[in-house]
Amino acid sequence: MSDSVSKSGKAAGMAFVTGGSRGIGAAICRQLAADGYAVAVGYGHNEAAAQSVVAAIRDAGGTAEAVHVDVSELDSIDDRIGEAEAALGRLSVLVANAGVTGEARRVDEQSLGNIEDVFRVNAVAPIACAQAAVRRLSTRHGGQGGAIVIMSSVAAHSGGAGGLATYGASKGAMETFILGLGKEVADEGIRVTGVAPGIIDTDMPPDELREAAETVVPMGRLGKPAEIADAVSWLVSDRASFVTGESVTVSGGR
Ligand code: NAP
């Protein structure tokens, strides 16, 4: 299948989005499809949700396929990207979005398994995704360049309120990785960036945090998944051609 073509007529290539089945990831898939990418809608556990994102994209005239990629199965990630390339064309954009909060409780009350799981999904897996992407995109490996976006969080800077210190630490690791990888591949045609969302209206924020948004968010509301997707759309585009190694906070001023 040929590369997808944007409204400007430019071949945009394939965008591989982990955690594309719900919430922020689903909004990113829809936006990148509208931008002209052929989108691999990655899902971990919710195939039906991923298929409905694919259906919405196709109804709007875009190109998408659902791809099962449980990012905690690190060995499978490279193969899943390869399968998406076979179906949708050359990888151009990776969005490592899949994430979990894990147990929201004090660290001294968390299981070691939780700590390991949160870091596996939120930190080790995005690095494994980025590794697979760099091997395909880097001009050093014969690739044509591209963009990598990793989903961070304001918790990377705040430490993670309400029992989310482990979660915050996993996102803090990603802020450092974005900076380091951005420098590592800057002259190989790859830009590496992140988005650090505030409290966004998805299944993820606990009820207490959602209810507190009016007071703890300077703009007085939850963010919308589409507002994060807009930032990703800009970051992967040529309009952000001199931006690498950093993340953009989208938090309503929080
Ligand atoms: P969400 O609504 O809970 O969705 C989480 C997504 O991650 C789902 O698509 C889920 O897919 C996927 N996922 C979870 N574990 C996975 C695994 N092992 N393998 C593959 N996919 C997996 O969360 P969200 O709010 O959209 O969050 C998306 C990203 O934004 C996360 O990295 C999160 O940390 C970050 N973030 C969110 C907020 C917020 O307030 N919502 C704030 C800051 C940062 P399946 O259901 O198919 O498994």
C-alpha cells in the first residue's frame, strides 16, 4: 500500500501510535489521520475500542488499521511496527502514548510488582519503541528521517500528587530520555519531542482529581484529548522543524 497523502498532496507516511484505542491516543490517531498519515492504531487490551477509532478514521476518508501491541511485551514491539509497515507503508512518526498510573497510593504501601509494571509500560516500553523507530528512521541506518513523540505528564515536574510518585518518576525518566535521544539523533533526520499533559478528560484521572480541576487548574477545567492531539500534530509536522529534545506542557496553566 502506498504512503498516505495529506491535503497538501505531500506523502506523510505511516504514524504508529501506542495506546491509540482510547483517550488521548485515540484523539491523536484521529488528528494524525486528518493530517494525512496512514495510522496504526495500537491497542493493548481493547480491540473493539481500537476498531471503532479505525472506523471513525475511515468514515472521515482516512487510512488506518488496528494493531495489537501490548507494550509490556517488549520483545514484540519491533515486530508489531514491522507488521504495521507491511499494511500501511513506511514508518514516519512514532507516538509512544500508552501509559498507566498503577496503584495510586504512598510508595511504602505499593507492591514491588506495581513499581515494576509502571516503569515497564511508561518508561522501558517507550524506550524500546523509540529504539525500533530509530533503527527504521535514522539516516545512519538508511532511513529517511521522521519524528518521535513520547507522552510525558506534568507529574514529571510536580512529583505526582495523590499517591502517584512512582508514576511521576516514570514520566520524569521520559523527560530525560527525550532530551538525551533528541541530541543523539538530531543530525540523523529524527526529531524527538514530548507532550506533558495536565489533567485531561479521559478514563485515567481519578474522580477526586477530575472534581478538583476547577480549582487546581488555572483555566478552571479539564483539558480535552483533542488539545493534546493538536500539540502532537504540530510537533510531528514541518512547522516544528527546529524543535527537538524537549517536551511541551499542555495543562491549562497548571
Ligand atoms: P487512558 O484513557 O487510560 O488510556 C490509556 C491507553 O493506554 C489506552 O489506549 C490503553 O490501551 C493503553 N495501554 C495501557 N496499557 C497498555 C499496554 N500494556 N500496552 C498497550 N497499550 C496500553 O489514558 P490517557 O489519559 O489517554 O493517557 C494517555 C497517555 O497520556 C498516558 O501515557 C498517560 O500517562 C498520559 N497522561 C494522561 C493524563 C490525563 O490526565 N489523562 C495526564 C498526563 C499524562 P488498551 O485499553 O487497549 O489496553
